Amino acid sequence: MYSSKIIGLGKYVPENVVTNNDLSKIMDTSDEWIQERTGIKERRHIEKSDDSTAKMGVKAAKIAIERAKIDKDDIDLIVFATLSPDYYFPGSGVIVHDMLGIKTCPALDVRNQCSGFIYAISVADQFIKTGMYKNVLVIGSENHSGGLDMTTRGRGVSVIFGDGAGAAVLSRSEDDSQILSTHLHSQGQFAKELSLIGPSTEHWVPEIIAENPQEDIPYFPYMNGQLVFKHAVVRFSEVINEGLEKNGLKKDDINMLIPHQANLRISQFVQKKFQLSDDQVYNNIQRYGNTTAASIPIALTEAWEEKKIMKGDIVVLAAFGSGFTWGSCIIKW
């Protein structure tokens, strides 16, 4: 049985900065209202002529591949995590494959929303452990701005999300740097509490229009914010502890915790519970908002670039989101 490690990281965020004050000009909100509830000050939204979910993923991937010091044709598998694919089908993984111009290799999409990158890392880790593949490109990318209700009606969701991408190259480890374990969970009874139900093959566009001839068409995401927050703080703690216990570690062994950037208040709650200092938790939601599957790889890349992660460190990744799904990844860097 082999083990895997991260050998290259990259991120990309659009240049277009959208501040809370910018949003207050198009909906009934304010900088104070948004910061108090989420901790977010600004986010990035793509310019559609320049970027898409796959294009952002490619930009992050090229950086990760270069830093991994491998050739793009050394990639054996692409795992692409997103809730906002370029097309209904095919998935964005094959689009990235084409844009990178690499030799034939498998590509798959992971649709686990905020937990998507953790799930994707786990998939990549298993393929490397079994010896089936040596180098796996994992991408998390989101174009939220293309599907948000940017009015007062949708402000409870729309002020939270931003666009961006992050990528990691995983490879077979030949030293003690490795992904120690991953832990995945779901609780489908809460699937509709954070969701975009339609249009879907169960309820397609003509049916929705027929049911709402004089009303706004419900094409936008729904979130039961209080319920999500309540479950998130519990599941974050549980799945982090699960990973620590699996590896005989204690909370004092954590050098860096990188939580999914869902809400700064959730991250602060978890930080307090584990008695971690500000230097032991990396948050960038203030600058980028919630970028769903992209949030952990963007934050991980930034933490590494800022030399907040060093060889031998215990790094913990954790996420919770739609599904409900949640997971953790314990890494010895």
C-alpha cells in the first residue's frame, strides 16, 4: 500500500472585486449587516468574457503543476469538485482536460458542494494508495455569481458567495510527508435545507414556468441559515476529532487548521472549541466570501505561500455543507 502527499498547490481568483458597499447599491443590505453575520468584507465575481468554472480551474491547475515540478502529461487522473459546472453535462473535468492539452487520462467530477474538495482529495488519495495512479490533479472551482439572486429577496444567500478556484497535485509519497487519513460523512435528510432544487430532470424548465406564470421563477439557491450553522459547528468538531483520534493525535498537535470558508463565525466557534490561536487557523473568507469547493484549496495555497505551513506540520482540513455532507483530511506536511 502506497501513501500520497500534496506536491503542488495553485489558486486563481478573478480580478473583479465586489465589496459589501457595492452590494448595498443593488439590494437592501449594508457593510455592517454582512460583516456582523458572516465576517465577509468583499468577494470576487468573474467577468464572463474572461472566466468560467473550468477556465478558473485550469489557471489554478497550471500553477499547481508547475510547482509540483512535473509535466502536464504526467497527470494520471483529474478530479474536479464543483457545484457550478460549465454545462449541465458533460462535467468540467473533461473540459479542463481539453484546455490543459494533456494526453488521454480519466477525468471525473465530484458534486459534494462545500465538502467537494475534501471528497475529491479522498478519492485521489485512494487511487494513489492502491497503486492505480501516481499523479492526480485535484481542482475545486466555482462560478457562483452566475447563479445568484442579486436582489433584496436573495440577499441572505447572495452576499455570502464568491468565485474562484484552487488546485492541488497529489503524488506517491516517498518520505514521511503524507495524507494520514480522510473521513467522509453525509446526512441526506437535510438535503433540501441548503439546495437548488430546480430546474432539474425531476422538475424541468417548462413545468416551473407553468407553475409560476406571474411570479419570479425559483431558479436560485435556498439556505436555512440557522439550521446549517447549528449543524456545522457540531459536525466540524466531530470530524476533526475523528481524524485526530484515528492518527493518535491531540488538538495540541495541530499546527494549521484550514476550515471550509463558510462563515467566519463558524470558523471562530471551532477555533475556540479546539483552543487554537489565530496563527493556527487560516481564514480568508473576509476577502473572497464562500467559494464552496474552491475555498479550502485557495486557503491552503495562501497559507503555504505565506510560509504558515512547514515540513512536518500537522495540517487539518475540514468542511461542512450541502447534503448535508462533511469531512476532514489529516496531513503530515
